Amino acid sequence: MLDSQQDLFKKLIEELDSYDQNVIILKGNAGVGKTYVIGQLIKEFKARKDFTICCINGDQFCKEREYYCIKQALSEISVKYAQKQNDKELISELSGELPIVGDISKKIISDKLNYKNVSQNNKTFFLNNDDEKNIVYRLNYLFEKKKALIICDSFQYFDLKSLQMVYLFLKNRAQFEFMKQCSFLIVVTPGNDYDSNIIEKFKTKEFTLSSISYEELNIYLDSLNLKIALDDSIKKIFFNLANGHLEVIKQIAKEIDSQYLDYNTNVQALEKYIEILVNKKLEISINTIIRVLFIYGVYALIGIYYIILVFLFTMILIIYLNYLMLLLIFLLQNQQ
């Protein structure tokens, strides 16, 4: 890790260890290394047996899908949760086969196993629907008797319903079982549209990961193990054009390294070449968005085409059945 990343990592660990109900906001421009620091943080806490982590990631292409972010994050534990629910039913059914006290024991065990969900329902009567209740049940199961950390990455891309759920969790912390020892780390890229009021009023701490310094750029380039050595003029070009975007710096450095360019022949030509490469790499995300939208458009057209085919087939079938009905009536009348 770079010095700035290492410093942030230590501060996050210290803050999360000091208090069980943190709401930490982490801000930083795209590409400065927020995701990398979070990855190291996840490794640190996963190694602790008494700690549970849930990572919820925003998706800019699914902002219209209700509860998508939270459901996607919880999908990994859905199988375990379903197994737990099945175990409740199985134990309850088996207890019913016991002699004499079967019915009584069945009721006692069933009530005992479902007590937490019943209790949770009474505390969170304000939840709107089964989706919200199921989300809470799964979080209760995942975080049971453990310290927990919920990481909300790319928070600016959360769908509205997921945003509202996070707000409900923070606003009504005492009403949720899993929130007793639960901290939040909310990661945001500035400059994107999101409702900051949802989290600002609950935050206990805020950190910002700044773009890398020129000194850190040198360290980062050294870590890439390039075949050639870049002189200061080239490094400054990198620093000014990439605007601290580490992934772009890495890709450009690797590409130039693979070309074995003679840096001393024409510095101006090289600067123009790097500028083209940087712009090309930064446009990748835009091109990806266009490709995805095109694919969705194609699928939508195919869907409409199939709907039309089904409609036409249905109409033909109705006409055919009516024809058979009329033919049958005609034949019956002739027989009479």
C-alpha cells in the first residue's frame, strides 16, 4: 500500500475498533485506491472469528431495480438462511412424531425457533413489505451475536429502495436486532448525484483519500516492475495527465513498457502519445456504458418481437378454434 492508503487503513481500523456503532463516510475521486483499501480492510476483519462483514455495492445500471444492491449482497447467504428455515420446519415436524407430548413439543419448539422473527416483526411494524422483512431476517441471521461491518461501496449508485433501507437502519437502530454491534462504512465518489442527507446526519467520522502525490507516483511505478526506467519528464507527464487515477496509470505504463519506446528521441511526440492513451483509457467506462445500453436495447427489441409473435400465434389459435367450433355446430345441425 502507498503511504496515504496505509495511513487511511490504520485510521479506519482504529475507528472501527473503538466503537461498535460507527457510521464512517469515505470519500475520494475515482481511481485513487478506495476499493484497494477496502479490500485490505475486508481481509483484516474476515480473519477475526467474532466479526462479520457484509459488502453492498452500488450498480449504476441497476438503479431502477428495487432493493437490488442489498439483495445482491445478501444472495450469498440466502442458501444458508433458507437451510435454517428448513431446519426449523423439520425439527418442528419431527417433534410432532413424539409420543404423548408430540403436539405440545411441536408448538413449543416452533415458537422458540421463530421467536426472534416474531420479536423483530413487533419492533419493525413500520416495514412496508415482505422484501424489507426478509432483508432484516437475513441480516439478523448473518450478524447474530457478532460485531458487524456493513460496507456500502459506490453509494452514489444505490437504488432508491436500498438507500431508504440504509436510512431506516440508521434512523431506527434500536429497532433492529442486527444493529446492536453494527458499524457502517459508506464509500462515495464526489461529483456524482446522490442524496447526501441520507447519511450526513448519522455520520460519526469522515475520511477523504486524496489523489496520489508525485512522490507516491514514483513508488507506485516502481511497484509495477517495468522493464524500462522512466525519467522524471515522463513521470511528470503521467502525473499531470492521469490525474491520480491509479488503474489508468498502471495500464498506460504497461502499454508503453511493452512498446519499448525510445523516450529520448522525441519527448513532445511521447507526451502526445501518452495523452492519447490516457484519454483512451478514461473513455473505456463511457464505451462500456454505450455497449451495455446497446445490448439492453437489442434484448428489448428481441423481447418485443417475441411478444408480437406470441400475440399473433394466440390470435391465429383463437380464430382456428372458432372455425372448428363453427364447423362442429354445422355438422351437428346437418346430422339432425
